Amino acid sequence: MSEEIKSAGCSASDCSSCCESCGSGQKQIPNTISLTLDDNTEVECAILTIYPVEEKEYIALLPLDENGQNQDGEVYLYVFSRTEEGDPMLANIESDEEYAKAAEAFNTILENARKAEAHGEYTEEKGESLE
């Protein structure tokens, strides 16, 4: 699997697209990524979130069709890390147990975002958007 990451610039609604000039000290992380799967199929994905579970970080990706939409709600989960140069790197989750932990944590993040939005606690300034 290989990946090509594309940036859409800094956005107040999504901390993951924030650039270094915002003062957070984090490197810029873009809004989409192009994955080349094992069968050489390319899939454009929206980056939903990067989140920690125990000692690792994971990334949740929403595969998009040619119109930039996702019709089935499928989400891809990968291990997320950075090279020594700071470039993003994705890796497959190796075990069912590890995948279960990553999926459970993502579901918790998603549920918390839904609850916050339902209770009117969602604001773009908080950077809680998963889109």
C-alpha cells in the first residue's frame, strides 16, 4: 500500500488540516489521502481523524467515490506514524485484537461527536468535526 496526501489548506473546522502557522506546533495534515491498494486500485479518502490507542496512533479514512461522496459508510483504519523526516506513514493493522481496539476507540470518538452535536455542544472552533 502506498499513499499520497493532499492538503486543502488550514481550516478552523478541522484541526487535522491546520498548518504550522496557527501556533499549535503540529505539522500540516491534509484533508484527503490517495491510497494505492494491494491490487493497484487507487482510492481517494477523506481523513476523518487521527487518534491514540495505548502506545500507537491510528487514522480513520472515509473512501470517496468519483463524486467525492461515500455511499456505504465504510471506514478504513490504519496505524499512523511519521518518518524521521516528519512525513506521514500508514501501515496495516496486523492482528484482529489490535483492529478491535482501534475500531472500538474510533466508535467511541464517533459516538461522542454525535452526542456533542445532538446536545448543541458542537462548534467549528472546538475542532470537533469528523468531516
